[in-house]
Amino acid sequence: MKSFERDIIMNILQWHHVCATDDIDEEDVIEFAHEGKLYAVYHTASGFYATAGTCTHETARLADGFVFGEIIECPMHMGRFDIPSGKAQGAPVCVNLATHPVKTEGGSVFIGLEVK
Ligand code: FES
């Protein structure tokens, strides 16, 4: 990514406090709601991540799913997604999850959401 692209992205993001870093156990996920949208925020061995909160197959809430390493398994039909990239891992899911930047600062987890 070129530096001007990174600057543009940084300018349109607003960081929102999600929780304390120790509120999400490793290999777990919580739900974060903001302006009527749901997000899933994960803690894996490689760090914290965020995706859309609802499965792309139907309407299951991913925070009710199961985290295995860097995979989230949907609780409804067991579709799987790669957490860092949001990539669907095969049937029944074929549409990737949107991903969102996450940072930790001062013992808190923040999600970066685009300013509309
Ligand atoms: Fe998630 Fe069907 S709703 S796999």
C-alpha cells in the first residue's frame, strides 16, 4: 500500500471502543453493535480482528459461532471463514465477510469504521 493510500484510509476511519483486551479470551469472539450494524470482534493467537457480524450465507450472528485458530465457524450451518481475511472457506458459504481494522491501545480494543 502506498503512503498516500494509507493516509486516505486513515482519514476516513473513526475508531470506536469495543471492550478491554481481556474481555475477549483467546480463540473467542464477541459482538459489537454500532449504528444498527453488527460486527464480530475476535481474539486469536495472532491478535485481534473484526469482521461483519452476520454470516453471508443467511442471517446467523457470528458471535454465537466457534473460533478454531483463525477460523470462525457459523453456528447455523457450520460455514467457515478465515478471520483475518474474511475469506469464505467453502460450502455453504461462498461470499467473503467484510473485514475492519482493529487496534489495541491502553488495554482497550478499538474497531475502525468508515465515516459515512
Ligand atoms: Fe452461516 Fe448458513 S447462516 S452457514
